[in-house]
Amino acid sequence: MIRCDQGLPRAIENQLETCWNAITKLAGALFVDGRMDDRTVRAALGMTGDPAYDRMVGAAIRCGDAPGSFAVHLPYA
């Protein structure tokens, strides 16, 4: 968390810009429900709770892909 009167730290400005689509998805879910738990966050981001799958979704989001705009295919074990 940051104080709103201090502006954004330079270290996260690029990441916020890259991940803005995911942030707006979370904001939409928060607007509808008024609160968010882990399940709501995962659902808004397209995560399932499977650690391997969720890591790949997180990587796609950090690369700038909007949640729901990509497909994740896990490798066969």
C-alpha cells in the first residue's frame, strides 16, 4: 500500500501500466460484491487454485495480457 498523497513509487509504475487490465477486472469484481476474498480475486483473474496453472496465469498478466484473453495449457507430466 502507498499513501495517496505521495504519488506512485517509480518502481511499480511500469508494472501497474502493464497489469492495468487485471487491475480493472479486480476493480469490477470489487464494485459488484463490495468485498473480495481469495476466491473472488482468483475468479476475476481467471485462476483456478492449481498452483502450476495460476503461476502461468500470473506470468501472462505480468506480461500485459488481460485476464480471459489467453488460454493456459499445462505441460503433460
